[in-house]
Amino acid sequence: MSTYRLHGHIRQNNLLKSAQPVVRRKSVREYGFACSQLRSMPRSQRNAPQLTTAATSRTEMEVRVSKMTPDQKAEILSKLRALKDESIPFHPLILVFSTGKLSTDECVPMLRVPMPPTGAAFSKQMSVLLHEAVQINPSIHDGAVLFARETAADEYRLVNWSMRIVSKREPADAVPNLGSAHNSALALSLAREVDCCCILSKGTVSFFEQGSMRTEASA
């Protein structure tokens, strides 16, 4: 092989080597540090699966669905239907049901002086409670009434009057031609702590859950 061709082969080999990525081997010190970090982790986390955004969303949805059993939902709807047929002091009446403390990013209380009593359980006697509250302070007609419970085994109790819904959530399937109250309840129903929202209008009751709405009218 001529000297010219030999130098050509050498130059080509050098170019191929330079194009390959350089893999730096870990030093003994770096390898030892990585091993010590792994040993310090709980065994359950060493091979923990990595959840994608979609998987996390599904997990959160399963938790939220399990908060309210079919029996609990049926009980709430039964009480709402009974309340719909009674005389209540104002319309629309917005009710929010949550498990755990609701974030101020979703709902904030409006100042009311005097403030009607809280702590009553949600029941079919809600109309009596509303009339008494309006007698104490007529301003409570504005805003949502919040019922909350600590766990799924507890009953819902009134914790706040006149809550202002400030949720910025956007349902995937928006319902057209709704007013501000219905749009606010629809958005708030997507909050993690919220089990459902309800609006009683004259002759109708609307039920909001996880960004969807269903409405029942009087027969």
C-alpha cells in the first residue's frame, strides 16, 4: 500500500473515532456516593414505578370517585329533591359538598356580620335552617353554602355561609349558555376536595360532579 493510501486510512479512522460520543466512566468516589444514596432510600422506593401524567390523573380520579358511594349520592339527591319542592327564602341556592378542607384557591368566605350558626348536619330540614339564617342576616343569600366532612364515613355538616367561588378550573366539555352560578359550580366540581356541587332554582335541581352536570325539573 502506498504511503498516500495509508495516510488516507489513518485519517478516516480518526474521523470515525471523533464522531462517536465519549462516555465518561464514573470515578470510584462517584460510584461510592451513588451506592450510599441508594442504600439510604426506603426499599419500597428503590424500584418505584414512574407514573406518567395520564396515570396520575387516573389515580386521582379513582380517589375522588371513591369519596362518595352510590348510596351517599342517592341520599344527597333525595334530600335535594325534597328541598326543591319546599319553600326556600331565595334562589338560586348553591350547595357545595367536600371531603377535607377546601382550598382558598377554589372558594373563599365573604364577611358576614352577624354570621348565622354553623355545624348543622345536611338534612331534609334544610329549608328551616335557611329561613332562620336569613332572619339573622339577609346577606347570606349571596354565595354558596359549604357542607364538609373529614372522612367519607362522616356526615356532611354546614361549615360556611356565603362562600365566593373563585375556581379557575376549566371543564373539558363546557356546557353552553349557562349563567355565572352554574359555570362556577361546574368549575368547582373539578376540585380534588369537592365531592359535588348543587344548585336549586325554582322548580329545578342541578347536580355537578367532576365537570359534568345533570338537571332535574319538577314533574
